[in-house]
Amino acid sequence: MNNENSQVKKCGSKGSAMFAYGIINLGSKVVSAVALAAIALNFCSLKKEATSFNECVEEMQASGKSPSSAVRFCNGGK
């Protein structure tokens, strides 16, 4: 009977290691989700900027400028 009690192994270190692994894994997934959300928001602002640029080019072409000079003007050129 005494031999059976002495052979019982504690797995507390494994449990805490698995808990730490779970927390680290969850944290990395949260960081990934936040990064993907930031990228998606950047695409929205890029789309607005592209729409504004296209409107500028169309307006300059309507005023009689060639397409290349309209693009140059909307890019900030002279």
C-alpha cells in the first residue's frame, strides 16, 4: 500500500505549462485579429483616396487637359 502512494506522480508542472501555452496562443490570435482589422481599415482609406484621385483626373480632363497632364496635376505636379 505504501508503494502505491509513493508512485503517484504529480502533473502540476505540466498543467501550468499547458495553461501558459493556452494563454500565449490566445494572445497571439488576438494580436493577429487586431492586425487584420488595422489592415482592413487602411484599405478603406485607400479606396477613398483613389476615388478622390479619379474624380480629380476626370475633372481636369473635362476642363481640356490631356490625361497625362491631368494625372500629373492631381499628383501634385505643376
